[in-house]
Amino acid sequence: ETVSHQAKFVESKKFLAEQAANEFLAPAFGSNFKTKMRVRNSDDLNTANTNVYKLGDRLLALWEGGSATEMDPITLETRGLVAWAPELKHMPFSAHPKIDPDGTFWNFGTLMGKMVLYHLSAKGDLIKHAVIDAPAGGMVHDFAVTHKHLVFLLPPIGIDYAAMRNGAAFGQALTWKGNESTKVLIVDRNDFSKRRVLEMPSFMVFHFGNAWEADNVIRVDFVQSKDMSVMSDWMPRMMRGETVAPDRSNPAFVTIDLNPGKCDMTLRSENCEFPRVDPRFVGLRNRNVYYPVGTAGRDEGFGFTGLMRIDVESGKVDRFNFREEVALEEHVVVPKPGSSKEGEGWLVGVGFDVARQQSFATVFDALNLAAGPQALVRLPYWTPVCFHGHFHAA
């Protein structure tokens, strides 16, 4: 068996302009300096750096503030921005689409108090879209789908526009309104005009694992933190080179009973992030959720050093902890060809070996993480830390 690695920077407008000038010209999410280039819309700042997904014959690089960027799936050459319809040009298209087992594609974007909803076919054709008033949320990062609904948890985040006008970065202009509620927005998949808003006590959420529903009861799993300090405090300090531990974030499970409109949440104690499920069970009743996880005594540094599978029915945990000092990124489930059993396949992801200063990739049996990696491939160099990804067969 052989392994090869190929990577290219997305040649966004911002990237090309800054390469030509040999300096940064426009601030990003967490940087604050005076803009030196003309900015007409959000795509002038689009970094296309958060997720990738192959939709039809397009490889899409995604960034939640603007359009998807199309790349050649073989050469990784940048082809340009994607507009799903003329009226959707430069509209936000989030980096966390949800894909049904049959390939049906759902996504959203938020901008200036509005939310745009997308429904695309497996080939990448726009089926329908809508722009609605967002009930809350200066920043909405992810969502979940069931076979009937789109489900959003909208933390009480505001935007200090005066601070942005005075040069603050977007991330630094976000404000936490902890005395307000987290809104639960439920949208009918077949009719975007049918919507319902419920409320829960304030909490922060970045990433969802899955959602499913039966008998008018929706069950959602995600990772919860108490507030926005990971963005307002930890991220800026980390970017300055400080070694500081972020606040813990924990597996969370919400039951939404649509009959009385009641929401109940339970939390686990593990420190984790980046939940993923078997892609064949997105929107359907799933049993397993996978996470990178912090190991006991190692939560003080940057990165997760273990992998965990939670059986959400029994509560049992299947887990592997690296002995080495490593920083693990998101891992994804790759189903075994010809199988139908949930989790029958591999858990694949990348990480960084701190001592060796090398990036590596791992392959685990997705139903037996405790056995350790079935394969571990080291690159002879390190690669930039990533956020999210998907697996596509060659």
C-alpha cells in the first residue's frame, strides 16, 4: 500500500492580492489592522479555509462568511466563486453543509440579521432557497437536519458594529449576551416558510454531531460550552503564541418535544470537540458519535490527544489515548464498501506529533478504537492545522 499527499492554497482574491503585495492587506476573523485593499463584499475577504466537500463534479472549499469556492478535484487548481443563482451571488454559504444519505445537500448562511437557506441536489443543482429573518445570533456556525426539519441552536451573540467601524476584527466585535436565551429554530425541510422558535438557557455551540426525530420528538447531539470565551479570549491569546488552555467543551444531548414545545438537555463530562457520525446515518437515528477528546492531565495544552466513540443508547465509551504528545484534528467515518451496519468501516483523520514536528494520518476500526490505529502514516514534514473535511473515494 502507498500513501501520497497533495495540497495547495486556495487562490482566493485575498490570497492572490496579498501574495502579490508580499504583505497582509485585509484583516481576517481574528486580526485587526487597517484594510489596505478595496472591500466591496464579503467574498473580497473570503479565505475558503474551513471545510471541503465534493458536490457533483465540483470540489468546494467553504468559508461561512461568503460563497463556496470551486476547485478542480484532481489538480486542486482554483476555478472561482460559485453562485447558485444570480440573486445569491456573494451570499454566505456555511462551511457545515449537511448531506442526506442519498446525497441531498442542505446548507445555510447568516448575514446582518438574515439567514439564507439552501436545498441542492446530489449533483449540485439548486432546488430551492429562501432568505428569512434570523431570530438571533451574530454568529451561527453549524446546524443539524432530520428527515423532516432543519434544526438551529442560536447562541445569544451580538455584534458591536461601532467596534468594527473603529478597526476591531469581526471575532473581537462579537459580544456575549449571557442573560439572554439560546434560541432553537426549527424549519420544515419541505417548506422553509414553516418555522418555529423555542428557547433554552444561554450556552455556546459550534458543532453538531447529528439529529433525528420520531413521534414529533427531535433528538440533537452537539458539543456545548458555557459561553464565547474560546473566541474572545483563548483564540487571540493562542495566536499571540501563548500556551493557554481553552475552556472545556462537553458532549451535549437535547430532546425537543414539539408537542408542548419543551427542550431538555443532558451533558457528559468529557472534554471534546468536532463530533462526527457515520455519513449513512445523517438525519436518521444513529447510535455512535465520534470525537477527538482531551485525556486526563493533558487538557492544559493546545489540542486533543485521544479519540472517543460514545454509544448514545448505552452510554458506553470506546476510546484510544495516544501516549505521545499529539494534537488530533477532526476524524471522519469512512464506511466499508458493501456494508450497511452503522460504524462498520474506518475512522480516518490527521494529527500533529509535537516532539517530531510531523503531521500524520491514522486509520482506526470505527467500532474498536481501543485497539489502536490499524495504520499510522507519518509525513516527512508538518502541514497547517485544519478544521474540517470529508472523505471521497478516488
